[in-house]
Amino acid sequence: MNANSNQIAQTGSLPMATPSVHKCWVCSVMSECAECAFCERETCERCQRQCEGCLESFCSLCSTTNYDEKYDRTFCLDCNEEVRRSSPNRKPVTGFSQLPTPLQQPYFKQLQYNFQ
């Protein structure tokens, strides 16, 4: 504690934390890493994304790109869900029920090949 008091008196600020070098769990490169705010795994700077909603840092697997507006935006999974619910540009999510089933005739016509 006395060392920190001397540091503050001399420089006017607390000493900087030493960056930790770890293996990034996304790309497996040894680098200075920070924890993902969601999964708490060590992630390098290239694999980190900052959420535009909460401004926290997330790994590339715990964040997503939102294309609802004119410009692409990066959100954590929680903020993205909130934004999608409140967005006037929200498009309904269509599932596989919209695809033709194998029993429908047009589907079979598309799969016919001529091997002669």
C-alpha cells in the first residue's frame, strides 16, 4: 500500500497493470489477452469485439453483427436481442418450414439430372 502511495505522489496516478500473455481461446495465438465479459475466456485483441450497447468487450463468439440499420453494428448477444425486439426494421425470422419438402413435385424437378 505504501508503494502505491509513493507512486501516486510521484506520478499522480496508480501503477498500470501488467498485461497478461495467454493463449487466445478463439484463434489459439499467444498474445496479450483480456477476458470476454460473457464467457470470461481469454481473448486476443483481434478476436475481441466491443458491444455498441453496453460498451463491454466480448470475444467474437459471444458477439454478433447486426445488419438492421444502414451501417453494420456489433452487439453482445443480450444487447442484440434487445435491439432486434425494438427495431422498426426488424424482419421476421423464417425457418426451414418455408423450404419445399422432398415430397413436393417442384423440388424433385430441380433435382433431376441428365447424365447421358
